[in-house]
Amino acid sequence: MSSSFMPTCISKLTNSTILLVCALLCFSFTSTEAYDPLDPNGNITIKWDIMSWTPDGYVAVVTIFNFQKYRHIQAPGWTLGWEWSKKEVIWSMTGAQATEQGDCSRFKGNVPHCCLRKPFVVDLLPGTPYNQQVANCCKGGVITSWIQDRDNAVSSFQISVGSAGTTNKTVRAPKNFTLKVPGPGYTCEKTKLVKPSQFVSPDKRRVTQAVLTWNSTCTYSQILAQQTPSCCVSLSSFYNDTIVPCPTCSCGCENNITQPGSCVMPNSPYLASVIAGPRKNSFTPLVQCTTHMCPIRIHWHVKLNYKEYWRVKISITNFNYRMNYTQWNLVAQHPNFDNLTTSFSFNYKSITPFATINDTAMLWGIKFYNDLLMQNGPSGNVQSELLFRKDMETFTFEKGWAFPRRIYFNGDNCVMPPPEAYPWLPNASPYQVISILCPAMAILVSLAFLLAYA
Ligand SMILES: *[C@@H]1O[C@H](CO)[C@@H](O)[C@H](O)[C@H]1NC(C)=O
Ligand SMILES: *[C@@H]1O[C@H](CO)[C@@H](O)[C@H](O)[C@H]1NC(C)=O
Ligand SMILES: *[C@@H]1O[C@H](CO)[C@@H](O)[C@H](O)[C@H]1NC(C)=O
Ligand SMILES: *[C@@H]1O[C@H](CO)[C@@H](O)[C@H](O)[C@H]1NC(C)=O
Ligand SMILES: *[C@@H]1O[C@H](CO)[C@@H](O)[C@H](O)[C@H]1NC(C)=O
Ligand SMILES: *[C@@H]1O[C@H](CO)[C@@H](O)[C@H](O)[C@H]1NC(C)=O
Ligand SMILES: *[C@@H]1O[C@H](CO)[C@@H](O)[C@H](O)[C@H]1NC(C)=O
Ligand SMILES: *[C@@H]1O[C@H](CO)[C@@H](O)[C@H](O)[C@H]1NC(C)=O
Ligand SMILES: *[C@@H]1O[C@H](CO)[C@@H](O)[C@H](O)[C@H]1NC(C)=O
């Protein structure tokens, strides 16, 4: 059976179907990757600079740098934890605070700010008095992404540590950093001793340096962050009336009978009470009941075809009643992004994860205009149009070419409809669903063959 099946199959293998299969494989693998293929070097680095020694310890400036192109930390902000190596205590902090003091009963007179062996620290809120601030502090733990706002992609605080060593031989680095945003997602490497940081004075005429510097690098993984996706993609085009919706159950399944409260109907009389209910401040999404159950939907509409250009409309809809997305961003991958002519009402920057391929772009809202994606409701959406210049050699409306290969919202990979569901050109021979199955079948059959006869 296998021998008669395979030749017909392989003869149908056109380049485009191979591409489609690759795309299929890519989509199914990205969600399990530990690193992000569109930002392979993205990381958050925590730098711990000891600036001076004190009678029983030291004063340090701790700085969190976000080196990720498009992933940011939004409200309610970061929580940084670590474990002391010895019996260190925190005498005082400026620009941040420990969430719990712990048991300081062994101290008489001066009481430390925190005596826990594993302290957790949060940023102070905007509006903190100036005498309690340091540079780059007090933003409520919000850190922007590197591309969106480089000046605010950093957060820092000052800490005075006691019962620590007072020389570079006796002092020990804090261990096991944890970074919560507020949920899990980041894994931090072992703290390393690095070359002491240098600081240039504002007039650039003097350089000072830290006594000692430790670094720890944290990387993000979507699997660690959450079990379910947080966004999905729907598609439509001017050449076909079909609207391809988000795949059913992309982010969960609608089930308000066995799990009441898992979603809310927009016209439900309970809506107001659920939103204002006891879990008001919870950051788990409360979504509108839809077939996809995602907090965010991205719609890609192929809108117009000109002689030399073509136009796409992108709409982002918020289905979450509990979240205003501040400084949201979108990353989209499509071969024509190497020739994006204009992006109307969104900011745009091309990202080249691999120096040779220029097919990925980051889009984000314009400050004070549409950088706030409001909670579910009439104004819970933002829109933009993209104008691409055609490259006559590759441009086509066939085989779903005009649709994106990948979409991220706020750094999370969104669920795409399966390629065989993409809108067809009218009169196009229904493009062969069988030819997508074929290579997969061929691989399976040959694997079975190998296993059976190896
Ligand atoms: C972290 O990101 C910075 C900036 O992109 C890069 O220079 C550095 O090598 C990265 N660190 C790691 C451990 O990947
Ligand atoms: C510690 O300080 C001494 C004297 O300042 C210096 O010679 C030595 O290299 C330092 N060691 C480290 C690990 O920084
Ligand atoms: C680091 O912290 C985590 C969570 O608190 C804990 O599970 C883990 O064992 C710690 N690792 C080390 C090396 O202490
Ligand atoms: C330590 O972190 C700082 C800030 O992120 C960076 O500039 C420096 O290169 C890092 N050092 C090492 C050795 O990774
Ligand atoms: C639960 O779903 C049913 C139908 O699917 C709907 O009629 C009802 O209003 C929903 N309940 C709530 C609380 O949204
Ligand atoms: C979102 O912002 C609007 C207007 O500022 C505010 O009324 C609403 O309570 C906010 N919603 C959430 C969930 O924070
Ligand atoms: C990628 O394409 C965009 C849009 O045409 C262009 O602005 C950008 O310079 C290109 N980047 C590279 C590295 O070629
Ligand atoms: C953009 O399109 C023009 C016209 O088709 C072409 O000459 C140019 O090389 C394209 N640019 C890139 C980066 O592909
Ligand atoms: C539009 O595309 C769908 C596939 O998504 C297809 O079933 C339908 O026949 C197409 N309509 C036309 C008019 O070609």
C-alpha cells in the first residue's frame, strides 16, 4: 500500500505546499520553544553594583535592564526576589521596598527594613516624594521594551545591606534571583562576578566605577508564563466573503455552565457586578464569552489591491473586562514587510532576527493617541492600515500568501487559523488540502516503514 501511495503523493509536492508544511511545523513548534525565534538574544539583565562599603556591609545600586525587543513589563509591574548567601539584612532602600519585613527581633535600637532570608522587592509608585527616589525608579514596576521606548527600558533602586562582608573577599552575591511580572515566565541564571561598571558624569568629564559588580541574566519562556495562549488571529479579504474566525477554543473553551464566571456575556445583567466583584484587582483575565475565549483578537483583513501596492487593515480587539493594555505592541511576520511603505496610525519598526531575512515588523500605538487598548467595550479596539509595495516576483493572492505567518501580541505568540482554512481566491482550484496531508502521510509511512524493517 505504501509504495503505491507515495509516488503520487510526492509528485504533488510543489514548493508552496512544502512551504505551507514548514509553516505548519513552525507554528506547532514555536509554543514549545524555550527561547524566542524572533528575538533570540532578548533578555532582562539584573546588575548589582556595590558602590561603597559601610561598617557592617555595603550600599548597592540594583538595575534591571530590559534588553527584549518587544516584550515589556506592564502594570502591576515587576517583583524581584533573591536569596541571601549569609545572614544579610536590608537596612534601608530608596526607590523600591521589600514587600515584607520579616522577623527583625534580634535587632535592638535600629530596626532593619527587611530581615527575610528570601526578600521580595517591588518598585515604588509614581508620585513618590523626591527625597525617596533614585534615577529610573518609581514607575510602579513598569518597564518598556527596548524598541518601543529605550529610555524607560530600565528600572533601578538603591539598597543598604548589613551583616554582609565588608571587603571584596568576604562579601557574597545574592543567589537565585526570581523575576515575577507578576506571574512566572522568567528564569534567571546564576549570579556572576563581572567587570565593575563604570559611570560617566553628566558633563562627561569624569568616570567613576563600582567597587564590585554582579550580573544575572533572565530569559523568558511562554510555556513557563502560562498554560494557555492569550491571543488569536482571524482573517478576511476583499476577494472572498468568508471571514476565517479564530480557531475554536484557542485560549480556552466557552463553558459558563460547569464553570460559571469563566466568561461573561456582554449583555448579561450580572456583568457590572462581576467586574466590580471581589476579584476586581485580580489579573487573571475575565473575558467576554466567545468561541475562542481569548483576551485579545487580532484581525488581518486584506483590503485593497492596487497596481503596485496592496493594503491590509489590522484591528486589535480587547475581550478582557479586567485589563487596559498600556503600551501594547504587535509583532507580525510576513514576507512583504521588507517593503512596507506606510503604516497609518501605528508606529513601525522592522526587526531582523537573522541578518539576512527582513520579514518581521513591530507595530505599536502612538503615544496619547492609541497606545492604550481599553478594556472590553465599544472603545476596546485599535486599528491601523498597512500599505505594502508589491514585489512582482513574489506577490500573489493565491494560497494564503497575503496573510501573516506569525503574530505576537505583547510578546506572546497568537493562535493562527490552520493554513487550509485561509480564504481562497474565487475560481482558484480549491488548493489541495490533500497535498498538505500528503507529505505528512509520506513521512509517517516512511517512518513506519523504517521502524518495521530497520
Ligand atoms: C542580553 O542582551 C544583551 C543586549 O541584546 C546582549 O548583549 C547580551 O549578550 C545578552 N545576554 C545573554 C546572556 O544572552
Ligand atoms: C579585591 O580587592 C583587591 C584590592 O583592592 C584587588 O587586588 C582584587 O583584585 C579584588 N578582587 C576581586 C575578586 O575583585
Ligand atoms: C531557587 O528558588 C526556587 C523558588 O523559590 C526554588 O524552587 C529553588 O530550589 C531555588 N534554587 C536554589 C539553587 O536555591
Ligand atoms: C552586566 O550587565 C550590564 C548591564 O546589562 C552589561 O552592560 C554588562 O555587559 C554585563 N556584563 C557581562 C559580563 O555580561
Ligand atoms: C451562559 O451561557 C448561556 C448560553 O451559552 C447564556 O444564555 C447565559 O447568559 C450565560 N451566562 C452568563 C452569566 O453569562
Ligand atoms: C480602564 O481605563 C478607564 C479609563 O481610564 C477606566 O475607567 C477603567 O476603570 C480602566 N479599567 C481597568 C480594568 O483598569
Ligand atoms: C527592512 O525593510 C524595511 C521596510 O522597507 C526597511 O525600512 C529596513 O531598512 C529594512 N531593514 C534591513 C535590515 O534591510
Ligand atoms: C521594494 O520594492 C521595489 C519595487 O518592487 C524594489 O525595487 C525594491 O528592491 C524592494 N525592496 C526590498 C528591500 O525588497
Ligand atoms: C472563500 O474561501 C473559503 C475557504 O476559507 C472557501 O471555502 C470558499 O469557497 C471561498 N469562496 C469563494 C467565493 O471562492
